[in-house]
Amino acid sequence: MKFKGRIWKFGDNIDTDAIIPARYLSTSDPEILAAHCMEDADPGFVKKMRPGDIIVAGENFGCGSSREHAPIAIKAAGISCVIAGSFARIFYRNAFNMGLPIFESRDLQALVSDGREIEVDSDEGTIRVVNSAEEPVRIHPVPPFMQELIRAGGLMKYISKKET
Amino acid sequence: MGMTITEKILSRHAGLEEVQPGMLINARVDIALGNDITAPIAIAEFKKAGGTAVFDRDKVALIPDHFTPNKDIHSAEQCKIVRTFAREQRITHYYEVGEAGIEHALLPEQGIVLPGDLVIGADSHTCTYGALGAFATGVGSTDLAAAMLKGELWFRVPETLKIVFHGRMRKWVSGKDLILFLIGLIGVDGARYKAMEFAGEAAGKLGMADRFTIANMVIEAGAKNGIFIPDDVTKAYVQGRAKRPFSFYASDPDARYADVIEIDISGIEPQVAFPHIPSNVRGISRVGDVRIDQVLIGSCTNGRIEDLRIAAGILKGRKAAPYIRLIIVPATPEIYRMAVKEGLMEIFIDAKAAISPPSCGACLGGHMGVLAEGERAVATTNRNFVGRMGHPRSEVYLVNPAVAASSAVLGRIAGPDELEGGGKS
């Protein structure tokens, strides 16, 4: 998989209440959720981001609640992938299960600022900053089982495929 | 090679002799849980995958508890999806408003989750059932859909972090303070991907209510599950509730741990987690003058009868300070009934408390106690993230029930020792 987009930086411990506040959880409509994506971390986020953009965050991204509304909001807003130093485990699981590409890397945060464009090549395991002479940054390899889930198109397709 | 209790439960449910941390396994699920927020997405995924019947109608629990009694039309529609599915599938453990309680208090109380079980729930606080010596973990809605369809799910066997409690709890200290102290010590990702096992002579002396509170909040340290070794206290709680067989597991003496943390609990005073992260804790003596607007006593963390008794002991003959909203939420109808019978409700009404039906609403800023801009709440709940209980510029301070009740009386964050005449226990 390859992704190219502008990046938006966030800090450590971005919780799922910040990604999609519970006041919007009376629906699971992706369009409505997308309109409030990252609202309590950066109220203007949805207005300034464009489809294809990439979220770059620090440690423990997606901590807190198990709400799948969080990766749904990010995906429906048009974010192509999330790169973080580490992910909280339920968010990590949810992202693979429902098909939001996420990658672990700790080297990118210091290298880039908001609005810079990056190119992610998950097959090669690299991230390049566009128009920069810097060496590409390495992505932590995606575990083989998670790759299988991605190839199948998420958990539900994976378990249906396994049966046939 | 010896195994931990978590490894033993996982290996048994995967049909394997032995498992080791890092292994990916498929394991059988004893109970799969969803609520009115998470189940609608799971039901949609279940149907999209061609699902027509759940794997076992006795092993699925659907509890409308978050935005119930329905807070608005959208919530009513979500509850309707869950209700329709529960009727269609003849789900045994569906609890309608009036019978329903906060899921993580209700399921143990009704004997639906038991020691030795493997429980998954589309709610992060599913880890609460580890108090019974079960493996219980929060998952997303898609995982719930898969489990409802197949009765099994994939897991990565976690490493275990062993927490050993020594010493005796001081007066006004409870399980809430032990877990807040621990989260303050290791941080909100201090146990990320790991199991947390509670051991030591002081852990064995904890009652079930304190064990539930501690296991409930391991997710706030990033843990996959939290677990106590079942003992006589567990047996006394489960007897009379269980309607099916259950198993007690224990860790082997030569089990391997990622780390062992020893804590002398005698030195811990009541803890307060300041905004906006549960690890931002300090002892009650170091809080200073923090004026408040609202106090919430309830939730899956601290809405049990033991918590209400502590609050009532302090509120008896006292009133919430002027302009303070005191909201009390018994976690289940059974707890509500006990509070009425024991005369706690009269104490609460006299103290100017608003008593809510069982609901998760206020804890996550849904309804029944939402905060305005700039307001501060003291809450016995589990999260104090930005906007957790309402406006993004409101604040939540996490405490135990004794501190919450004392704070309501004084209008600022305070422990029972600051009350005139002290607290009664």
C-alpha cells in the first residue's frame, strides 16, 4: 500500500473521547461522525484537513474507550492512514478489523511539521518526506497476521473466507 | 514451564496444552457483550457478513445502559436496533430498561460472568470481570460481530505484569485509591498490551467491590485485562448467583512475568486524578482549594452498594453545599432496591442529591449530568479526558466515594477528615 498526503501532528495519549466525543455517539452514521473527527483535540481539524491527509501522533494513540466510532470517524473524514509511536490495544485491533491503515514509527514526529507532505510505502516499510533530502524513515513491520487481515479486507471478510 | 492464570484461561479456551506470551490463538468465548452504543455497529456487521443466527443465544449479553432511558431520538433508534435483534435472536441475557443496570455491575451480580470464563465485550471496561478470576477484555464492535457469529475470536497472548499489594489500607482508602495510585505510578500506557495480575496478602483481603473497582480501571493503564486469583471471597460472591459450572484457576509458582511491582498500600492516602488524564494523581492532602460545581457518585467503577453505603455514611445528617449538584446513580436495579431498603435513599434525598436510574449517561457526557463550559465535577468514575463529561472546557476529578461525598458537602475537593465532626464509617 502507498499513501501520499499532508500531515497533521498530534501529541501523546490522544484518547478516543478526543477523536470522537461521546456526545456524538447517539449515532453510528460515518458521515455525522466524520464531521466531528478529532474535535476535542483540535476543534478546526475537519475544516482544514483534505481527503488523503495523514495523522501523525505520539505514543498510545486511541487510548480509552473501545468505541469503533473513533476509527470510523477518522476513515470517513478521508484520512488515508495514521502513523503513531504506539497505539492503544483496542484501537489497534479495531483499525485492522475495520480497515483503517495504521503504522508504528517513532522517528517521524521530530522530522516533520504540520502541512508537510509525506509518502508512505508499507510494502517497502518506509516513509519519505516529499521535497526533502532526509533519509526515509522506517516503519515497524506489520505483523503477518495483521497483514492477512488487511489482505482479506477486515475481520468479517477474513472469517467468512476462512470458512469457504 | 509454569503459566499465569491469564495464560491458563486462554490455553483452555484455545484447546491448547500451553500458550506463551506473543502467541496468536483462536479462543472460545463464554460471554460476548454489547451495549446500545457498540451493539448497533456489531449487528450491522453481523448481518453484512450474512449472519442469521448467533452462535449461542445463552452466551450473548445485550445491555442497553449508556444513553438509556433514551436520551434523544437518535439514541432511541440505537436502542431499538438492539431490542429488535435481541427479540429476533431470543437473546437470553437482554435486559430492558427497568431491569437493566450498568453492564459491568449487572453481569457479575446476575451470575452471567463467572470465574474461569473468557469474556469479550464491546466496551473497554469489560476488564472489570477479571475481579472474579475470569479473562475479560474490551474489544470493538467488529470483534463483537465476529464473536456473535462464530463463538470464537483471535487473541494475542499478553505478557503479565504482576502487582503485589502489601500492608493495610488506611481509613477512607479503597480499591479506587489503589488503582489510581498505580496508574499514577506506571502511567496510562504502563501496562499497554499486558495482563495485570493482582497478588499479595493485601489483595486477598480486598472485598469483591474493591476488586471490581481495581480490575475496572486497568484499561486506564492500557492493560488488556486485569485479574485476581479467585479465593474464598470470590466463592462467597459467586455462590447463589452462578447458574452454570465455573472454574478457579491460579498462577503456577514458576509462571513468568514481564515485571513485578511491589506496593506497600499502608502509605497510600485517598487519591485524586486531576484533569485531563487518569495518571495525573495526587494524594488528597496535596489537592489545595479546588472549588467544584457537581459531584457524581456512580458508574461501573463505583456504583455498587458498598460505594453507596460509604457515601451515605458521610452524607447522613449533612447536605450538599449551596449551588452544588449532587448526582447519585445506583448501578443496577438490585442495588437501587437495597439502597431503598437500607434507608440510604432517604439520606441521599435529605442531602439534596438527585438520584438517577441506573445509566452510564453522566460518566461519558451523554445525559443526566452534562457539564457546561468552565464547570468542574468530582466523580467516582474512571476517565477525566478533555470533554469527557460535557463541554471541552469542563474538568473532571476522579476520586473514591468517601471523597466525593465529602466534597459535595464542602463544595470543594476534600476528604472526610475535613468535615465537621469527621466522617462516620
